[in-house]
Amino acid sequence: MKQILNHARIVLADRVIDNGALEIENGLIAAIHEQPQPAGENLAGALLLPGLVEIHTDNLEKHLMPRNGVLWPILPAVITHDAQCVASGITTVLDALAVGDLEGESVRLDTLHSSFQAIDQGMREDALRADHLFHLRCELAYPKLMDELLPLIAHPAVKLVSVMDHTPGQRQYRDLEQYKKYYGKKKVGWNQDTFLAAVEERKAKQAEFAGRHKQAVVEMARARGIALASHDDTDEAHIAEALRDGVAISEFPTTREAAAAAKRHGLATVMGAPNVVRGGSHSGNVAALELARHGLLDILSSDYVPASLLHGAWLLHAQAGWSLPRAVAAVSLNPARAVGLADRGDIAVGQRADLVAMTARGDVPLVRSVWKLGGRVF
């Protein structure tokens, strides 16, 4: 079945067609027209973008526990998370599931396998509107990491594995006061003594488990051809370590120094779109807009706010001086290629017809319609 989206400003990888049309057949882009066609759905001058590709979101966690201590049924939580992603223009989601946690108890530990199974079930039963894949976030100092990881990593929908170390005193939490401030909100009755005891306990676990776990995780990902990401790189030494491990993606570098080193060595850099929208990092790290203005940003991730992905891209265009194609590529083409997806992320003949029509009110983008494989999902 052929369909035409007409009178659209079409954002290609290298330019924008001001008033053109897109022809779709069998779920793929069949033709791109520089001029409007005699018939078709009139998009009335809306911008037409490739569907957004999200490679690191833990947004599902908010739906699994909508109130502290309240666990929601898993599949309904996944369906609600999916709907929020699609309404934000995201057509491909790599659900970032934490394999391990340094907290003694957490929703992440309790729901890892049930969430994985529910997402898989939702895709198999066509209950989800976006295309869902998996990003396994491996907490290296977690003692039972390998037991949790082994049943999951062989699934064909696993497209990204990241190696994380949230041990206090380094990387994201090199500032112990910042760490205390962040985690103190989660702990009742924390004082200086209990805080220092927790820090020492977590450092001991790092010393015992992190090194051998990282080696095992890296080897398993390489053997399966799964893309590897580092996490919270802080300095050139971390980038050198990532290169030795065969990492292709540097997620959320915390300093300009680390981002510059990643760029020099060909790693794709990922920053949080909430960092762009809020004008800075919530944990005191480098601002994403600063990296963008210095050419050190390749990919945005919505992280914990799906709507921030399109908003962040729009702000890269409006505030960082990026062309519209370059800004859109940071949330579509670049993340797709970074995790080995060659069939989406670009408006080009033969690509999947995953598309977003948007308008804007000043600095705020508005999603008007979303299509996956040519079928309207929003």
C-alpha cells in the first residue's frame, strides 16, 4: 500500500526540503519529492523528521514504582512507558535495564528479569507502539552481576552493553559531598558515620569485583558483536581504558577533558537531553551545551525524561548554532548507527518509514504525528 505525506518541511541528513512530499510503500521510504504531489496527507508545512532513536532510557523505572514503595504491574507499566516514548517522537527505544545496583534494595534489582520479559512479551504480542530493544547497564561492583547478566545477554534484541562503576570517590561521584547529597535523599537516618561506612563498603566491593567483572562483560559483548559503552568518563585515563576494552561509545562524560579525548579517539559521545533542557547537569558535571558548542557532542539521550529528546535537539539548533539536520542526527541517525542499526535514523529511500511530524512554539517542539514502518502510532 502506497501513502504520501505532502506539504512537509523534510529534514534530510544534509539539508531541509522546504515544501516536499514523502512516498511510503510497504513500511519503507519509497521516494522523496522536492515538490508537493497532487495527492496525499497534507502536513501543512510541519517539519518531518526521522523517528527518534533513544539508546539509554530508564524512564520505565518511574512507571514500575509510581510512588515510593508502590510496585505497579509490570506489563501495564511497560505499555505506559512505551506510550510516553511514542508521544515524544521516539520510535526506537533501547530500554536501559540496570544489571546490578550498589544499593542493598532497589526497584532495579527487584524488577530486572520481569521487566525484560514484559518488554519482550509486549514486542512479540504487538502490544507496544515503538520498537523496543535492550541496553544492559552492567554495574561492575555488584557481587551477583554475572548471575543476573548471563540469562539476558544472548537475547537478539540486546544491542548495547555499558560498563558502569558508581563507586563513590571517582567518575560521576568523585565529589563525595555531591554523592552524599544525592544518596542522602534516599536514606532515612543517614549521618556522617553511616555515610562513611557505606563509602568504605562500596570501595571494598569495587576492589573485589569490578576488575574481573569488566573483563568478563567486555568479552561476552565482543563475542556477540554487541556495541560497548563506557559510562561517566572523567579524564583521559578513562578514555584510554575504554579504548583498550573496545568501547565505541562514551556515555555522559563528566568533563570537557574526557569528551575531547573521546572525540580525538573516535568514540561517539552521549550526553543527556535533560542536561540541555535544564541548562546544565543535575550532578554538577559539564554542561551538554558547552560540549555541543565545542563540537564534542554526537548523541543525545532522554535518560529519565522522554520528552527531553526532541526538546534537546531543538535547543541544539536554537541555542548551540547547529543546523537542523545536524541537531536531528544527534537523536536519530547517530544513535542508530552507534548501536549497529542501519535501517533507520535517516529519511532516505529504502529506510524504515519511522517518522515524526512536529511544529514548535518558540523553543518548545510539539509532536503532531508519529509513524512506525509507515503506520501511524500517534
